[in-house]
Amino acid sequence: MGQVVIEIPQNVNRSFRVKDSEFGEKLLRDLEQNSNPTETPAIVPPRRNSLKEDLAEAFGIWADREESAEEISRRIRNLNNGKDG
């Protein structure tokens, strides 16, 4: 048994079971034929950026800060409570 995941831009969650192996092979061929992004611009492959760049970007908000952790958290709490920084 195998599994194929198809993501579509609608809010649906359905499962299908194919019992006929010949139909399964045909379905896979059709999906692979229609999933070529150069031919079908509506199908977008997953984003593949550099993990190192992504990590540096995410942790950049905490790197080389002059404020202490307490000052940062106090400012965040004040902003969340509707007070100015």
C-alpha cells in the first residue's frame, strides 16, 4: 500500500482508496503528467530555501541586542497591553 498527498487551495479534507492496481498506476501517471510546473503554473512546488539562511533570518531578531531579555519582554508586554513601548 502506498500513499499520495495532494494539496489544493480549497478547504477540503478527503480520503480515497484505490483497490485496482491498474487504475492506481494510471492515476499516478496522470498526476505526474499534470504536475509539471512549467506546463501548469497553478501547481507550485514546495519552497526550498537554504536552511542556514532561514535559521539566520529567524534568529536574527534575537542576535546582537543591546537590550536585556527582561527589557525586551517588558516592551512586548506593554505593546500587547496597548501601552507605548
